[in-house]
Amino acid sequence: MASRLTPLTLLLLLLLGGDRAFSDSEATSHSNQDPLVAQEKSRDSFPERDGFWSPNEPTIQSTTSVSTKITNDTAMDKVANKSLIQPTAQLPMDSPIQSPLNSSSQSLLNSSSQPSTTSDPPTQAPTEPFCPEPLAWCSDSDRDSSEALLSEALTDFSVKLYHAISASKSAETNMAFSPFSIASLLTQVLLGAGDSTKSNLEKILSYPEDFACVHQALKDFSSKGVTSVSQIFHSPDLAIRDAYVNASQSLYGSSPRVLGPDSDANLELINTWVAENTNHKISKLLDSLPSDTRLVLLNAVYLSAKWKKKFEQKKMMAPFLYKNSLIKVPMMNSKKYPVAHFSDQTLKAKVGQLELSHNLSFVIMVPQSPKQQLEEMEEALNPTVFKAIMRKLELSKYQPTYLMIPRIKIKSSQDMLSVMEKLEFFDFSTDLNLCGLTEDPYLEVSAMKHETVLELTETGVEAAAASAISVARNLLIFEVKQPFLFLLWDQQHKFPVFMGRVYDPRA
């Protein structure tokens, strides 16, 4: 049976409703809206803008604001074009226009620019802030360059996220996460974000401003070995905009599902969805669900890939450096395994790449010397260095190498709210704007959880005894006997699907 590497991850974003108190004056202003204006919701009433149209454009205005806008616009037109400033009731059509404005023209302008005191109330209804449409138009020229832009952004985001998660973990602990899963969920949130939340998310994700094709590009970043799924659950009282529903279905393959009144049933529904979409590797993500939960966003990534070349199916125990002492751990080994590898002086690390099925690869970065701590290598790792290493690996040849790497199984859970704050993103807890997803402004994130399970092993019958291996002197050697950093790399689209570090292979 072929060797297999099976990591998966799940990310949860849970939003709760805050206080939704309205003043009597606000309720009155909504109840007095003209029903004829409120009915202007059909597509024929709105021109297409930027190649898209949303049935959820906020169009309801009071008759006062409409008439005031028309009057003001008319006055502005008269100032901009002097040929419109003919007081036709007082001058003949062929009368010359005087410049500067005569008193009768100025009087007409002044009277036209002011709302009528007999028919309009003295104050104008406030206008709602602009909210971008959930589904942006993506031109062919933008789509051609979007894949390269997304690859660069995901790589930068992965390195930033690695340092943020590492800073939130205790020292010398295993860590595994999927930057692809986290970016997928945050990009789905971006689909409905407005104002500062939109710009802040773009900054965190390293996206260019108004990256119109990001959702389509992310959808195209699919592989047979990687399954990424998203799902929205919401309470019955939370109205989701139709445009967001349609965009989510088109781009992420799912429509929002309504939660029921029973909190226990909702908990079972969500955990069942998690189990089914992680091949039952994560069977219970949540232990409880708050009664006032209003919106739950989930993303799960499951990866199943085989080694391009089988490992020898023999159990071998070998020493591994752990907290300044040596421990015996199970190792996978092969006498002539194809490995692309080199030493990097910036990181002072050995870098190796092993091929997997589905155009994926497993990359290891391990300090060159046992005296060098993994923390030193992590500190030197930045997006520029990381991308340079991956470009060099792309040009390196796979050569027969004596390979020894630990068998590992990592289960890692992470509170992502604290990680987002380390990335200086505070919108989830202070000023969240999801105007493109719902008209309800009273939302806040109560929890954001990321869970990953990664297993690296050779499958098949294992012998109980270890055996000695003789290695020819001229054979290249790549041994991993101390803490290391790893990533699963999508070689086609050039971005990390999973990333992490291993301090103790036994955990």
C-alpha cells in the first residue's frame, strides 16, 4: 500500500448579536417611508454598475430626501452650465444671458436650492454609508493576473500568520495550521465587508485594494488532493442579503443554512458538518453553542496525498533532539529517496522537498547544527526569504538521497481571535462592518477557532525490530533529527496549504 500523508484543518468564525435597541424617532422615520419608493426593488429600476447588479441595493429613502436631492441637483446643474440659468418666465427665449448673474437669476437659484418649507420637513433624512456589492465584476484582463497576485498574497499572509500563531503558543510546542483555510474564511467574510473592515481585511491578507478577482481566483485554486469547503449557519432572525447568498453559492459552493430554536440540535448540526467534511478526523469541534449565536462561518480543508515514492516498510527508532536531550522516536527512512535539497545561509538551515501526488510537495526546513535553535531560524524567516527559498527549490533537481524523517501526528487547536489581534486586526471585537452580508449592524465575533490534524506516516506492515542500514559514502544524506519547520506546498499555484513546526514527534 502506498505511503500517505493526511493533514486537515477546520476554521470556525462565530458571530453573536449585540444590543439592538432603536429609538422611537428611528422607528417613526422607518414607518413613514413612502411605499411607492420602497417598492423600487426590481432590476429594471437599477442600471448595471461595474458589470454587476444586486437586488439588495439599499434603495428605500424618504420622499423628503428624494425631492431635496432632485432640487439640489437641479441647482448644481444651473451653476455648472450658464445656459440653464435663463429665467424663462421673465425673459424672452432670444434674450441674451447676462454675466455675472442678474438679480432675478440669482433669486431663482436661491429659491430652487432650498427645500420648500410648506411641503418638506426642516431636516433631511441621513443617508446610509456606501457599502460595496458582495459580488464584484472581474474583467478578463484582471483575471489573467489574479492567480499570480493571489499566490504572492497567500505566501506573504502565511509567513505573517506563522509568526502570529507562534507568538500565541508556548515555547517549544508543536504547531500546525492551514493558511489556505484561514485565508479562505477571511476572504468569504471580505465578500460582505464594508468600510474599514474591508480595508483592514485586505491589509491583513496582503491583498491589493479592491482585488476584484480574488474570490474567483481562490475558487480556481483547487486540487484533487485538497478539498476546501465553506458553510454559513445563521439564526432565523438574521436576514442575509440575497446578493450575498447568490455570491456565496456561486463562489464558495454553499448557501447559508438556518439554525433552529434548539441550541443542542444546532450544536449537533454544526459538528456533523465538521465531521463529514474532514473525513471524520475532527468529529467534535464545538462543545457548546451560546444561545444568542446569530452567525457561524465555517471553513474546512482536508488533504490526502500519497508519497510519489514508497518508504521502506520497516520500523526504525532513532534519536531526536528534544529540549537539550535525546529521545527515541519512530523514523521513516529510504536509502535512495528523490529529494531536492540545499543549505540556505540566511536561515542557516537545510531545506528539503519531497514530492507528493496531485502536484503537491512536502518541504522541511531544519537548522544546520544541533547547537542552533529552531527559534533562530524562525526569526530569520520573512516573506522575502521564504519566497526566495521556494524559487530556489523550484529550480533544484531531485536526487537520490538517504532520507530519514520522523513519523508525526499533530493535532493543533488555536484561538484565532488572539492571533488576529497580534496581526493588529481588531474589527471582530470592536467595529465589525458586514453591510454586504446583512443589514443588521449589531454583530460581533464571540469566537474564532482553528483546528488542524496532520499525520505523516508510511502505511503498511511494520516490523517490530529495528535494523541497521549501511549507506554508501557517495550518497547524499538528508536527516531530520531535531525540531523543524514544515509546509505542504501547492506546486501548481505556488502557495502553502499547510504550515507548522515539530518539536516532539511523539505528541
